[in-house]
Amino acid sequence: MSRLLATILSGALLGAAILLPSPPSLDPPDSHTGPVEDEGYRIGALSYCPWSLSDGARLSSYIAVANVPADLRLSFVEGGRLEVPLSVRLDPGGSGAVASVENQRLLGVSSALIEFDGSEGATAVVTTGDNILSGYLCPARIQSSWHLPGGSTLDGEELVLRLLNPFTADARVDVWVLSELGSETDDRLEGLTIPARNTRIVVIDEVLPRRESLAVIVRSSTGAVIPVMALDRGTDRAVWAGAGSSQGWEFPVASVDGLETALVLTNEGSLEVNYLVEFFNEEGIPSAPLAGVIEGPGQARVPLTDWAGADTGLRVTGDGLFSAAVVGWSATALAVTPGLPTNATTWLVPGLDTIGANTRLGFLNTGVGEVRVDYMPLGSSGEGGTPGSLTLPAASTATVTLSDPGTEAVIVSGDGPFTVGWWAESAGKVVFGGAVPGG
């Protein structure tokens, strides 16, 4: 950790000399343009959901949202086949359509494939119950290399990687681990075969125990898989899907009262990546940025608690490809969220209803001009919630509390590019939720 802090401090002194794509200066109002555009991060006709839980005491729900009414087919992937799909109509509600489907299988953890007919959409899996409050976005696009930063395997922690292969051909992957000890390999992580229409489980804490900061990279050599990570600390469980690489990431929600938070950055390349972290608040007052280096290959863990107050957002940019996630924890809570590799003018935000009270949207504008934002809460009952609007000044954040009962998703649009996320708190547990550009 001392080495990282030294790197950050020395990098901050030399921040003006660091080479970054469209380099941000130390004067945010004159330089914020948002991260590079990532065309692969969009809604799609399919959503791949490698993790949902139903065991009587805990229950997952699939929350799907689309811009227009559509039919949805949910097929569980198990035993080399797709089970007979469950068909659901996404009913219109306000300016979009949403459906909520509970996982009633009572078989523990399951994997599923969501198909949208008549539209593209986004799906989230939200889980509540004994010692768990979690939510994650189901990927709609396939990556050849997936990053899952934010894990750990200290005593009392269980870290499980699930590799979903919903396709008709077998897949073969290598699992690469980065920790505070550097790049780590193990024969049990190399050349893993995932049969067609199956999910393979890798218990990381049994392979590499007692690691404080652990990131996983999944590379496919044959076929394709969709990975998800689950970290269980007994009092709560965080679940998050893999993400690709980008030269920029945004986090509309980077801190929550009562949580310790850290930014974890991963680099699978052979060359080091210089990075710059910029913070944004509701006042639009710029904070001093942090600069540092991600070794190649390697990871960097940046503590945020002393830098990011409540309702803080951040942007991290680099001079090479990397991935990023924010992890938050307390004595009772655990939450992890990947960053957003693009900003957009329309966002689909699924996964809100089963959370309960104290659910908030977070907005981030890293641009040089103000953005007017409109948001519409949606419910599968067909009744739209109370719409709202706000103005995001340049280089600022904003938060909105969602109070309409039955809100399962939100569609957000603006007259300029921005990013949006959400978080919720219940019984001392916290979940970070994500959003997907709407087209």
C-alpha cells in the first residue's frame, strides 16, 4: 500500500506531464469531455445472467426494461440444454416497458439467458433476503477478455467465479489472477473447459486464499463465456459481472455514507498504464486529481474514503486500456460495481423495485456544458411513476431519491451526454446498481 501511495503522490506532482488520451488538465471546467466512446457497451437482443439465487431464505428477481413494449423469454441454462423458456410481456409504463420475473426454482444458484423479441433491452438480477442485498447488470455483449476487479480472499471470505457458456459449442478459457503479490498462476486456473449450455464454478478462495486485493481476468481461447463474481463475507454478498477494457471509466456513484470505498484498476497489457482520477461533486467545485501507474500486467488499488465524500462521482482515464471497479464495505455491507466506459444521452436503469426504501439515482456530467436530464420511473403494472427532471451543471453530480412504490426500472434521457447509476440501502446492507446506454 505504501508503494501505491508513493506512486500516487509522485504522480500527482507530475500530473501535468502525464500523457493521456485527450489529457484532462488540472482545471476541470475547461477540460472535461467524458471517456472515450465504447460502441460495444449497449443494450442488446440478449442478456446473459450467470448468477441468480433462490433457496427459500433468499430470492433473486430478473428485472428487464426496454424502450418499447416487447416479449421476453427467460431460459435457464443447465445440464447441457436451455430449459423451456418462460415467456413474459414487457408492459408499457410511461415512456418504456418493464417486466419483473422471480426465480422460483429453489435450486440455489442458477444461470439464465434472456431474449428480447421486438426490441433491445437491459436486464438486472437483484437479490434480497438473509445476509444479502445484491444487484448486477447482465451483460449483453461478449468480450474476448473479461476483467473482474474488486475481489479478496481473506479469512472468512468466499470468492466464487461462475463461467456461463450458453452456446452450442464448448468453450476453453484461462483464468488469470492479479493480487497484491503480483500476477499469479495456478494449474487449476489454466485451460478450463466449459461445456456447451453449462456453467462452470471456480472457488477462488480455495485456489488462492488470504489475498487482500484480488482481480480476475478471464480470457477465451475457444468459444465464449460470460463470467460473474460473487464475494460473500457472511453479513452481505456482492455480485458483479465482468467488463472489458477502455481508456476511460466513469462512476456516477463512487461513495456512500457509512462505507469505506476503493477504486481498483486492472491492466492485462505488458506495458504500464498511467492513470488520472478526477472527482466531482454537487457543488461543481473541482478537487485535486490523483495520478498513478498500473503496472503491466498488474492492478492498482486507490483508497477513496479520504478523497470522496457523500454523493461524489469520479472519472478515471489512462494512456492505455484498463478496467475499473469501485468496491465499498462496512461491518455489515459489501458492494462492488464496474465503471461505465462511455457516456450517453439515453440510459436504461433496471433493478430497483425489490430493494425497498432509500433508493437513489446518481447522475454525473463530466462535460463542459450543463445537461438537462429527464427521468421516468417504470413498473410492470403498466403505471408509470412520477417523472422528474433536473439540470446538471458542467463537471458536477446530482442525486434523486426514488419514492414511487412499484418502481422497477427508470429510463433517463438528456440533451447532452452524461452517466447514471444507483444505490440502495436496507438493514445495514448496500448495493450499487448500474445502467446501460439505451441505443
